[in-house]
Amino acid sequence: MIFRQLFDRTSCTYTYLLASRNGGEALLIDPVLEQTGRYLKLLEELDLKLVKVIDTHVHADHVSAMGKLRDATRCVTVMGEQSPTDVVSMRVSDQDKLTIEGLTLTAIYTPGHTIESYSFLMDDRVFTGDTLLIRGTGRTDFQNGDPYDQYHSIFERLLKLPENTFVYPGHDYKGDTVSTIGEEKAFNPRLNVSSVEEYAEIMNNLNLPNPKMMDVAVPENLRLGLRLDAQHRVPSIEVEELLAAWPNVQMQLVDIREDGERRREGAIPGSIHLPYGRFASHCAEAGALRGLSRNARLLIYCAVGERSTLAIEIADELGLLDIAHLPGGFRAWKAAGGAVEVIC
């Protein structure tokens, strides 16, 4: 496995690069905008294809590189389903599996620092964002943070993991790089409490100044996604047009979401499933989409329209014509009252 812990000195942020092998797929957790060039260079040096980028929450102390990395690599942007960010490609729920080639992470909903905070568990390690830090915990006094929620996230979720589980936090201000669940149980002063009320009393009286970048970082991080207007830069068919013709649609619908999303949300009836992660191969001469396109016009959709926008660009570059996407994706279809097929 390839594992890199990268550090941004200005915000004291840790970013994590994961891949199962050289030349394979890669994932980044909590990237910082100013370090985008560094990430892209490292990906090139290790011959890795960036396929997913995760933000554990909406950051207040730095601007995320998710948007820049998506534009540079057409990767999938990932956050928790509670995130208020305009648009991210993929939203995960508690216990969802997030996969790339050879690696699987489990999403753990750990609110408290912010209402949308998630941690991600992979085998012997957990990436805790700003929820559990080394000998500390993330503040709970802004962005709908709540010390009671954080107490339950830490004591009832994270500290239930095996004690030898490595803890990789989103920040460290003292130079520490890694801990374990057992160490934090034993030595973290914030966790040396006898009740949730005692923990809340500590957190409510930290009296910390706001992060210096907060007024810039939060609004920027809420706008990281491809908004609806950007989704019309490629051929599109609106939900209303699709509904007006339903069910006598003279197109082949193609769902490019992942298995877990389809099982959780359902799908538009009659859709063929071809996940975005292999979209370029689907467009190749021997690919499934190439064959389908000879018999029908193709309409592709994802969760909210971000992946499908990028997919249309890929198809155009590979010479696959007469293909459009659904702006707003499955979420817009469902909101408009479209039929939904249950996926088992």
C-alpha cells in the first residue's frame, strides 16, 4: 500500500494520500488549496490516478483543494450527506463503504466539531478529521458544532474501535503525526471526564478566537461543487423534459453512480449501470457505451450532475457523440416526482 501524510504549515493541516499500488487508483483526504501543485506532482511521480477526494467536513481554517483537483483530474468529490456544500459528486452516510482499487474505507458519522463531520476507517487506521485530535479534540463553538454530539461521537463511536487502531487527525499544532485509540483513551486530557456534562463544560469554556481564514474559507468551501449553471456547458436534457416524455422515452438511460448509492437511493427505471470510475473504458471502441450509442441516444445521470458533466466531457474527447446528461441528477429527478426503482 502507498500511504503519505502531507502537511500544510500555514493551517497545520494533514492531508492523506492512499493507494494500493504504484500505477493504480488513489484517494486524497482533506487537501489544501495551496498544496494542489504538490499533490499533482506526487501523483505523477507515483504514477497514480486520483479518483476520489474526501473532505471530512467544511473546513474553516483553509480552503479545500477539492474543486481544483476535480477540475485537474476529473476525480469524484466526496463528503457526508449532511454537508451544506453546494454540490459534491458523492455523499456518504454512516457505515457506507468508499472504495478505490484495492482499498475500502468505512464512513463513520462523527458530528460535534461541525454537524457534517465524518471520520473514515480503513483496516488498522482511522482518519478522524477535526473530531479526535492527538491529545485533544476539535472545537465545537461554530458551524453548528455541539459538545454533546462530539462526546457521543468520540466515546460511543471512535473509542469503541480496537485500541491498537492508529489515529490520523486532520490537524496537529505540536508536531505529532499519529496516535492510537489506546493512547488517546489513556492520555488525552479532554477525554479524562466522567460525564457528557463535564465534557461540554470544558468545550464551552475554551474561549478560542475564530480561525484567521474562517470568513474566507467557509464561503469558498461551500461553493466547491459544479453548480447547476456549469452543468449546462455540456449537452443536457432537463428533468422536466424527461418527465414529459415518460415512460415513452426514446433514449437509453445510464446511471454512473456507485453500487452503494443505487442501493441506498434507488434508480430511474430502465437504467443501465456503468459506474463513473471506469467511464473512459466504457467509451472506448469496445466499450459498452460505444455499442449502446449505435442503437439509441444516451442520457447519463449521477447523484447531482457533477460526475455526469465531467463524463460528457470525457465522451466528447473520445469521440462518443449523441450523448447528454441530466442536470441535477437523480436528486432532481426524485424531487420532481420521477419514478424510482428499488435496487437490491
